[in-house]
Amino acid sequence: IQTLHLKHKQWYQRRVRAGKEVQDTYDNLKDDEGCVPTKTDDYAERAGTSEAPLLQDFETLDSLIFLSPLHAIMRVFSWVLILMYHLMAGILRWSEGKVVLGSSYQFYVAAKKRANEVVKAKTGILMDAPDPTGKRGNTLKGDICTRLLGEERNREVLVSLVPSQFQQSFRALLEGLWVILHVYSSDPDPDRYVDVNVFKMECLDLYHLILENFGNRPDHRWMNLSPTLHSVLAHSW
């Protein structure tokens, strides 16, 4: 975990630099009302900036690791699917790219296709596919992620897709992530509180489960944790 902390510290440092660049762009282009005027073909100058950045303190680590509950569950579940596709295809190299995976890419694509067909047949959910409404992105929205991760019968469909030697640990992974994300997204309640020490141990135990069951092979660690998953498990407490 200490090694991963160093890796993600570099990622946070890049976010600090990027955040400052956005703030500088906004300060240089904003008008008297605090808006950034837009015009055709101005991306090189504006870089997509249209209003004031949400974060103002880019030096504070806490401001960089904050994740909205919706973003957390969507990005974490996206990582879960990538892990599942790799396990199904028997690929111990963390990539979705054709160049990196080489001849194994066809097996990754086939695993993804099969997973989506099974999930659609057994749950009625169009899981990880282009948005059929014609909008950009795919179908992996917050409500879909919540239904697949939060309902036991749907989790079992996902568990059934991975090889038998991974099913117990994969089931524990899905259950643990749902508990943690459910707590993470819970609303403040004066009559209820979160025991931070217990929550911390749940996060660290799940972190260790991931590394011990999915993260190692004799010659190298093949699985990478996404920055979002690392933030939830290592910095949300």
C-alpha cells in the first residue's frame, strides 16, 4: 500500500498543476460578471473553461481527493468491470488497449461481450454499452452501477462470470465495495453516525483483499488500482 501511496501522490501532484492551470485560464479570460466568453474554435485558448473552478484550494490534499458519491460509484464500478473482464479472459496484464494486449485483445473483447450478454439476459440491464439514446458516453450511469453493485441477485450474476477460483474473493470484493460506497454516500443524520475507526478498517481490509487476491503473480503485479478506488479506500476516512 505504501508503494501505491507514492504512485498516487504523483497523480495528485499532477492534479495540483492542472488545477492551477485551470484557475489561471479562468482569471485571465473571465469578464466583469465572472463568466468566460466563448466563441467558435477557441479551445486552444480557453481549454474548455467556461466558469469558475469548483475547487479553490489546489494545494490542499483533502480538496483533491474529495469525490462526489456519484462519481465514486461510477468510477469504482468501471474498475470492477475491467477487473472482471480480465479474469474472464485470463489476461494478467492490466490494459484495455489493443497494442498492449496484442493477441490477447480478442479474448478481452470476447469476455466483455459475453459479460454484457449474460447480464442483459439475467437482469434486463444494458450494462456497459454505447448509450442507445444517441448521447455521448455509455450506459454505465449511476443508477445502473447502484443496481448491479447494490442488489445481491445482480452481484451473483457478476460473480458467476469469473472463473471458480476467483468467485469467493470477487464476491467479497463486490460486497465490501457496496458497503463502503453506501456509507460514503450516506446523508448526514443527527441520530446516526459512522464509526470512523471501523470504517477505516473495512477500507484497509478490502484494500488488502484486492492486493492479495488480484494484485500479484510470481513475476509482477498485474493489476492497477484506479486513482478513484485508491481515494475511496485510502483517503475517505
